[in-house]
Amino acid sequence: MRDRFREAVQAPNRRDRPMEPARRQLDQTRLRLERGWQGAIQALEADGHRELAVAARRFVDRLPPARTEAEWLMAQLTEKHRRQDRAADHMPSAYSR
């Protein structure tokens, strides 16, 4: 796990790397998933189930971004640092008197 974390941190700095096969597969899967939902939404609308179609569209719109493991690790690290920065901003300063 530590090696995957280290690799995730270094990955954004490597511009010469081609797109990860996992990223490409993830993007293709996400596209198929969204197309499937769009087909279901259209079928619901055609059958007069507008409320269900709206709920399905809302569900699709709220799906979290598709991420590889490396992207997920980076997002977690970024969020952890943001929380720490916010907490530090709210701490009383020893130098403010």
C-alpha cells in the first residue's frame, strides 16, 4: 500500500507517462454506465414516468467522479491537507498579542 501511495503522489509530476490502462478502462466503463442510465431515463419518460426519470437523472448527476486507485489516494491526501490547513487557520496564534 505504501508503494502505491508513493506512486500516486509522484504520478501527477510525470508528464511523459501515457494514460494508464486503468484510467482508460474506467473512462470507458463510466461512459457505458451513463449511456445505460440515459436509455433508462428516456424509456421512463416515454412511458410517462416523469418523476422516476427526474429521480434517475438526479442520481446520475450526483454520481461521484470515477477515479483510479491512484486518483482516489491523491484525493484523500489532498482532503486531509485541506482539513489540517483549515484547523491551523482557526488555532490561536502564539504571536498575536
